[in-house]
Amino acid sequence: MASPYQIDSTHRFGHETVLFFGLAGRSSHLRQALLLQQAMNGGMGDAPLRHQTGGFQQLPDLADRTTGIIPLDLQDGFLNGGGQLGAPAVVALLRDQNKIFFLFTALLATLIMSIQAVRADDTIQNPCTGPSALLALLDRPTVSDSACVVQYGQAVLEAGYQHANLTGTGGGTADNFPEAELRFGLPGHNEFVLLPPNDNLQQVPGSPHLQGFSATTVGIKHELGYTKHWLGAVESLFTLPSGSPAFGSRGTGVAFNGIVDYAPSNNTGISLQLGVTSQTNPALAGGGRFTSVNPDITFTWLPLWNLQFYGEIYGQSRTGPGLGSGFDADGGVQYLLTPYCEVDLEEGVRLSGNLGGFTHYFGAGMGFLF
């Protein structure tokens, strides 16, 4: 996603830019509120209650699934010499995570409250319109979602593919497609979003391949308003109890996200997204429910009106029932073939914990504005 203020010279407001999230949307790609449906520690979550990125679900050790026992092992870089999480490291980690989540929450809440709920100044042009509008509107390829809503009477279609190398015993690979997302503009600065099931294929050496569909997600986003430098939105996403036993959702999942974009210059943008999610694992992974707080920050640079680069760091306070936090990073490039058609490339890596169940992944996709 682009900073909504990074349009061309005919649509710049003073010295602002376009933004984010994207969430990547990818938010996803959730794509796009970081609701990664994870089979468990070692399992890749399906795209956030939105999109796409991190859109894989993996059973931790497929070789063991014939026994009906699913082993859990926490991997987050704080292991002692015996491979166990040491008590001092646990205390320090929890303290640091609590501070990060509290500060992120307080900052985002302050920013959202500072944005005008209505557009009081009609002389400020909508930053989600113009020749570069599609870059600002798209949720993909970031995990976070865009703060822009689709304009009333318009629609946005996104699709993509991801390939990942998995963590866990034996490694393996996972493929996720078509990462489809449909968004329709509604009156009152609202939009409706539909995330159809993704087809997931997981292959681990020495084990039969695992294939199935993820759950269906629907949601509503509302644009709070914008100023010369700021844009804000809130959204609610609902994952339906659907999909296959290995990659679906056993129960209903819910995500609530706040998104704020800031444009420090004409061609740079910063986006903050904070989500709270309640979700269930796939039935084959036990179907357990867990709640997570999900921060995301994305930086964008628009050197040309139709070319944008982005970098993103995102995480979850819980990656599964009884599990700790996890953080990943991704980056990529987006290019407008026309004002109505976009193509993109992305790459992501694991930073800590086991969010998504991958060591790294790459993907490609397209977006269309109708």
C-alpha cells in the first residue's frame, strides 16, 4: 500500500505523501489486521484477517501428525544452553514486549483521536484520489491494510501468490494462492471487504503433501478523515468458521484495527496499524482459541508517481494458544502499469518467535481499480 499522500504534483498537499498499509497488507494481507491463523508453533498463518502476507498455514511437524500428537516447541531466540527458555530471559522478554505494545497502543490511540472525524476543510483534496490512487488504496502486498477506503461506486480487486520456506523439523515449503481480495466502496466513507478462501499447499520431506482451503473473511472499514499530513481509519473483520481441517478456522474469528498514515514529505510515508484479534486454530491443530495484540509499522518511498518501495515490521503478542510473541519483516516494490492496474514483488523474513511458520518467503501479485 502506498502513503495516500504520495500522489503526483497535481495532488500534493503542501509537502505530504502517501502511505501505508499496507498491510501489506498486505494485511493483509486480516491483509491485510494481522490476524494470522496459525496451526501452531511452527505453523504458518493464513493471511491476516484481511490479506495476504504471511498467508500460509502449516502443521509444525507433518511426520508426527499420523500419531495424532502435535508437538509444540517455542522458538524465539531466547533459549538457554539446554534449548529451553531461561527464566531471566522470559522475564526480560515479557517486560520488553509489554512496553512495546503499551507504547504502540498509546501512540496510535493519540494519533487517531487527533484526526478530524469529518472533513472540515473542503480545500484539502482527498489523498486517496488522483493518478497514484491505486498505490494508496491497495492492501497488498503489505500485511497491514490501507487507511484509504474505496470510493463510493468503485471497486478494488487484488490477487497474488506466495512461496515460503518453512521452519520446524525437516523444513519444507508452502505455497499460497490466489490471495484474492474484493473491496467495494460504500456511502459515508465506508467500504465492504471480502476475502475468499486461499488454496494452500504444504510439502515437507518424508511426509505426504497437505493441501486445503483457508477460511472466508468479511469486514467493514470506515475512514475517519484526513488533514494535510494525516489520514486515519478503523476496521472490523470477521473470519467465518469455514475452510479445510488443516487450513481453515474452527470457530469465528474477529479483528479490530486502527490505522493511521503520516506524510513527512512529498514522497515518503509512515503508517501505523494496531489490531486486536480473537481467532481459532484449524481443527487439525486442535481448534484452540487465542487473543493477540498486533502492531505494524510500514515505511514507503515514492520516487516516481507510478513506482513505490516499502519496508514493514509487524508482529503479534501471541502466535497461538499458550505461545509467546512473534515478529517478521517484509519489503518490496509496486509499479503502476496504468492508473488502474498495479503489479508488485515482495519478500519477507522471520525476525523472532514463530509468526507465520516460515524462515523467509517471496511473492508477486496484481491489483486493479474499477
